[in-house]
Amino acid sequence: MDAYAVSESDLKHAGRPTKLEAEEAVRTLLKWVGEDPQREGLRDTPARVAKAYGELFAGYEQMPEDILSRTFEEAAGYNDLVLVKDIPFFSHCEHHMVPFFGKAHVAYLPSGPVLGLSKIARLVDIYASRLQTQEALTAQIARSLDEIVRPRGVAIMIEAEHMCMVMRGVRKQGTVTITINFTGLFESDAPQQARFMMLARG
């Protein structure tokens, strides 16, 4: 199933354990790796981890519609490319729950109203603050912009380094993964694609 197909409202509280249950799960993991959760340095770790997870995965509490629904009509007739590049993000791989991080380049061709630029960065943060794959993250950002803002086209490129390839497994440091997604006019307009790539990478 496409990760985006899951209802946004269903992500919020479906079968959610309590904070105390989450802390107990952390204690179980500490025991599993061979630690003593009762030793001084680890006594408060379960509560700290639960709090940190609340921050790291705050995207489950945020809906893209809430930030993309407000646009600005007064754009003086501007209808060309809008690109916000080098948006830093941190996310977590859904396969191993270890970080991946990098930068996103997000562009759209307005069909009238324009977005506040900070909204694009916040949209990246919403989806990055969930368990992800880079491919799904790229598609979700593009599809949200496409379906909520309804521009003439959206172009997304994400460049990221994955700790699941650096810290474990093949242990290849410095490896960067690039994902790209085009919608609307960008899908069939090679010059627009090339222009986006040149501006994003330039």
C-alpha cells in the first residue's frame, strides 16, 4: 500500500499506548541489549526516550492541510517557478529506526495563489518527523502540494545520508541517496525538469 494512502486522521491516535507503557518498552530494550535499567545512569532513560520520541515523531500529530490551506492571492501576477532549496531535515528509517538526514529541494508552478515560503519547509518537517523511507517521503511531499495547493506542477528532489548504511550493514560512509518526484507540467516538460535540476544542484 502507498504510505500516503493511510488516512492522515488515522495516524494520530490509533491504538496508542500510554507514556508509561512506552517507558516500559524502553526498559525491555535496555534489558535485551544487556543493560540494567535500574543503574544510576539509566534510571531516567525510559522517560527521556519517550519524551524524545514525542519530539522526533511529532509529524504524526500534524496534518499538511493545516499549513497548506492558507495561501496569498496578492502575487502581482507571478506564475513562474517557486523553489525553496537546501531545506535541512532529519528523519528515521522505518526499517531499522535509525536516522537519515539531508536536504530537500521543493519547487512548484503556481496556478494563482502562492504559499508562504516557510510553509514548504514545515511540510518537509511534518513528513520527515515520521518513520519513513526516502522514496515515500519524496512522494508524500509532492502529493500533498499537488492535491492541497493544486499548482500546475511540483518538483521535489531529496538528497540524504542513511545511518542504516553507515552504522550497520555495508557500513559505507559518505553515501548519498537522491530521490526525485515530478507532478503536473514537470512530468512531461523536459526543459522544466532540467531547469529545476540546474537550480536545485547549482
